[in-house]
Amino acid sequence: MTKTIAITGAGAGIGRETARTFRAAGWRLALIGRREAPLRETATGDDVLILPADVGDPAFDLRAQVGRD
């Protein structure tokens, strides 16, 4: 069974390195950050979910972003 992890701040720094570490371990990724371009730079493979969003925004709802209740 493949595990999935959502990582905030995945466009740079610790978030990017965390994403790379989990990806290397075989996890599926949902990358969250304010700017899409850096998230795409972090992503490796076609099965990475890119979610440009500001998690500090009270309107942000991860479940709505991925289509789950």
C-alpha cells in the first residue's frame, strides 16, 4: 500500500527537502505552497498533486482542494 503525505511549504527550504525525502521513500505527495512554480520544481513524477494555496488563509480547506469530505 502506498502512503500519501501532504506537505506545506513544499516550494523551498525544509518543506522541499521533506518532500524529496518522502518521495525517495516511495510516498505519494500532495505539495502545498503559495506559488505554483516552486511546487512544480519540487515535484518529481506525474503523480504528485500540486496545490497552490496559502494555508494561513481561513478559507483554505484541504479536503475541498482534493475533492474529499
